[in-house]
Amino acid sequence: MKVRRILVVAALGMALLAGCATTEQKPMAAQEKSLYERLGGKAAITAVVDDFVGRVAADNRINSFFATTDIPRLKMNLVNQICEASGGPCKYTGQDMKTTHRGMGITNAQFDALVGDLVATLDEFKIAEKEKNELLSVLGPMRKDIMER
């Protein structure tokens, strides 16, 4: 019993010492900003989404998917989704991607057209390659839930 107590006290002591040990960290100001901040925050994301939705509406390869869509709601959901995915304070409350796109039969080519429209918008807004690639890598995993064929 006494040995066990000594081991517990020793383990706690080591944990406390480890917790107090200093590690080299960058000062807060020097740490990299979140993707959300680097994109310019909610106002910039909203402007990007507005342009992107306009491009999609003009894209005959995919605009038929949005013919009966509530566009203001779509824009709000896209802003919140990108905001949350990029580390911002927003919360996406829409349906999951699989449920939203079930039965639409979206193909690789159609998904790629949508991504192309997003990339064109990001280029129009002069989003740096690093941020563009980071955003696309955050959104990319949704592909498997959106495509059906």
C-alpha cells in the first residue's frame, strides 16, 4: 500500500513537472492566423459565395441542379459552411451533404464543373494559392457524399 502511494505521488509530481516545463512556442502574434482570418473573415467569404453562386447560375453544365433552389438560403448555408470549415465562428446548420444531394445523380464532370466555378471565383478575388488549396482540401472530402455516379 505504501509503495503504491509513493508511486502515485511520484507520477503526479512528474506530471506536474512536465506540465510546468517550458516548450518553445511562437508568440501569439507570430502564430499563423486561421484560414478564416486569412480569407478575410465573414464579409469576404460572403462576397466570394455571392460571386460563386452567380457563376454556377450561369454555368449550363450544372445550373439545372439549382433551378428550384432557395438561393438566399443556399448562400447563407454556403457562407456558414465555409466559415465553419475554415476555422471561423459560424455554425453550419444545413443538412449533411449526402442527404442534400441524394437522388441528384451528380457525376464527376458535374462536380468538377462546380469546383471549377469555385476556383474561378477564388482567382477573381485573388485568393493566394496557399489559402485556395487549403480551402479546397477542407471542402474536397465532401465529394464522396455529393457524387452518386
